[in-house]
Amino acid sequence: MADENTIDNTISELPDLPDQSSAIGYDERRKEPPRGKLYCYDWLGDIPGGLAEFDMVEVQFKNTRKGYYKNSTNIPLEKGDMVAVEASPGHDIGEVTLTGELVKLQMKKANIKPDAEIRRVFRKAKPADLEKYEEAKAKEVDTMIRSRKIAESLQLKMKIGDVEYQGDGNKAIFYYIADERVDFRQLIKVLAETFKVRIEMKQIGARQEAGRIGGIGPCGRPLCCSSWMTSFISVATSAARYQDISLNPQKLAGQCAKLKCCLNFEVDAYVEAVKRMPAKDIRLETADNTYFHFKTDIFKREITYSTDKSIPANLVTIDAARAFEIIAMNKNGEKPLKLQRDGDEKPKAVSEFGDIIGQDSLTRFDKKKKKKKKNNNKLNGVGEDSRRSENQPDGRNSRNERGDRRNRNRNGRGGTNNRGGENNNNQPQTDA
């Protein structure tokens, strides 16, 4: 008992730990992790001198939609607060994602002009506002499915990819994709009569839709369009040609069914590297042959030449410096004896083992088809009894037994019996 009292007294004498709820960062308070291109770290928030004071705040809505609003009533706002902001008509509910002087830099980055119309922050969201906001969000999926059926019934060549309700439920934004111009005036009338809200249509591209939905790319990482990319540049197939990538549509297309944005990431480096390599249409002349370009290894700065223009024949690989040297010699009317320099020829490497049992075969794991054997026993009239007799280990001569059976069957079909001149039914034999 003395030990237990000592432990209790020791625990009671320990100082109280500080309340760390106020120290929890914005990332930990959010229910969902921040989207890469939407989240901005406020590195000016803890700098003294009034840099954290600014009357504009950044508010994020569903998916990638953000807006900048004026805090005219000087409401104390922090990151993560849900606020009611001015909308047309009514009000909208969003989350504060940035405050302070850094909002001015973000507005400049978003190309918002100083004379643009700036809407106001009404108040912090009340429980009644949040309840109505959640009810509006719950209707978005059902509204999207029904609107797709309505567009299909009107025979409109468009795809409605997402629906976003305003915070007060009085307005709905329909995001759609269309390859051609679509006359959706009739669609707006039908949607307004069906859902009893104000309708706004916004056209987006396939890449923007993939960014709104999100996903995992073939590299195993989240899609660039949904994590950090803010502007989409057109991608051409020439980017794949510069990088010597096979023009396979299934490999080059992303989840948006367009060419992958990452094809543009390294194409500039390849273009600069190709400029420092010999042109592909230049032929190299030697004393015995004419060599044509076959392939180029940009990383090793090596070029492979072939003596035939259409098929690989007598392939020779040289570096770029040697190729430029031979080109200069050909311009002066000189022809070297061979493409490679003396001493550059590498002996062919002999493999340490030979593939004797077919371990390197690509089809070694495939199931081999078994040939079906013809059952000659049925053709000869031998039944199941003869096969059983063959499997018996008693030393009998199965071949003689099969011969005896064939003789008996032949005699039975002829209508005679070897023993008594009677047929199989014990009836008197009749002359033919």
C-alpha cells in the first residue's frame, strides 16, 4: 500500500503538460490531406511587422475551385475556418486556406486585376449553414447521374463530369466535356424544371476532368494534374519522336485519353542533345562501303550505322566525335578504311553459360498441348475387359486372349459355332 501511495503522490506532483491543441497545424486539423496545387504554406504568418495582417482571404470550395474575398468586417479568421461568403445569388460555404500578406501574392499569381469585383465575407459558418451545406453536397451524385440521362435523351454530344451545389442550395454548377460546340439552352430549361435551382454550365477539358477526379498514374504516383500542375500545355506526338519512344497509343495516353503531360517534361533536354549529334540523313563513306544512320543513343552519344538503308546489316557503332570526323573527311574527298578507329573494336563477349535446357525461352512456362492418342481397341472390337486383362500382373498372355475373343466374335457374326454347328440362339442351322 505504501508503494501505491508513493506512486499516486508522485503523479500528482508532476507539472501539467501544456495544451497543444492550439499548436496543431493546419494540415492536422483538416479532415482530408491538402491538394498539392491548392495548398500554400503561409511562410509570412509568424513574421512580426504586420505582414500577417491583410483584409483579403483565400477560400477554397469543392475540388479545384478557389476564390478571394474581402474581410470587410475584420472577422478574426484562421486557416481551416468555414465561412459564408457572398455569392450570386445567396451565399456560399467554403474553407479559409490562406490569410495575411501572402494572399496578395497569390492574387497576383492568379492574374486578378485591382479593379476587379471583390466579394465579401459575411460571417463564420453557423451550424445551420453547415447542415444545409451538407444536405446540398449529398445531392450532387444523384443530380449528376440524372442530368447525364437528361442530356442523353436530348441527344446532346456532351458528358457531364461533375456537379457542384452552392452552399445555400440555390444554385448548381454543371461541369461538362464536349468536343464540339453544344447548344444546351433546352438542357438548361429541363434541368431548372427538374431540380428547381439556378443552373450554370461550365465547359472543361479532359485534362481538367482528370485533375478534378484524381487517380494514380502508371508511375505509381498521384496524377500530376491533380497534385501540382496548374496550367496545361498542349502535347504533340513530336515530343515522343524526339525521345525515341514508340508511338503506341496505349502507352502514350493517360487516364484522360490524351497524350501524357509528362512527355513534355524532358523533351527540351532531348532537343538540345540532338542538336549536338550528327543529322540522321547524312551518309558516311568509307573505302569499302556506304553507311546509313540506323539508331542513336543520346545518353551515350553513340550512333549506329548500317550498310543497308532499310534493314540492319553490318551494324557498326561509333561515338559522335568519330562521326563528325568522318563527315569532315568526306567533305574533303577522303574516305577512311573503316568507321571505327584503330583499337576501338571490342571483341565479342562470350557468354559464361549456354542455354542448353531453354531457360531463356519466353514460352518455357506455357503449358504444352498434349496430343490425343487414338483408341484402336474400340476399332478392333476390344472392350473394357481386354484393357483390364492387360493391367493384371498375373503373367497371362493378353495378346492370345484378344485373338481368341476376335475369333469368337467373328464366328458369332457368321452365325456358326465351332462346337456344335448351332447358332448363338441354340436354333438349328439353316443352309444358305
